[in-house]
Amino acid sequence: MTKKRVHIQRRIDRARKHLHLLVEKHGGIQHPAVIKQSMVLDDLINLYNRDIAQEKKQVE
């Protein structure tokens, strides 16, 4: 795993933990802060997946 991907994975882990805390704090998934954090997490996961796809294209 590349250093970049390790960094992204750490950011994903922190974002996921923060999301869980927000869900507990606000009592569900409908609160705007929870939705916003979910979008942050989605963006990080997409970044991670794009990095994997880019690496695969370079290998081909």
C-alpha cells in the first residue's frame, strides 16, 4: 500500500469514528451535521478508490 493510500485510510478511519460519534450525539442519521460528515466520508472513500484505479491503469 502506498504512503498516500495509508494517509487516506487514516483519514477515512477518523472520519468514520467522527460520523459514529455524531450519530450518537444527534440520535440518528437525519441531522445535518451527520449528513455532512457522511458526505466527507464518502469523498474520502471515493478518493481512496480512485487512487487504486489509477494505480491499476498504470500497471496495465
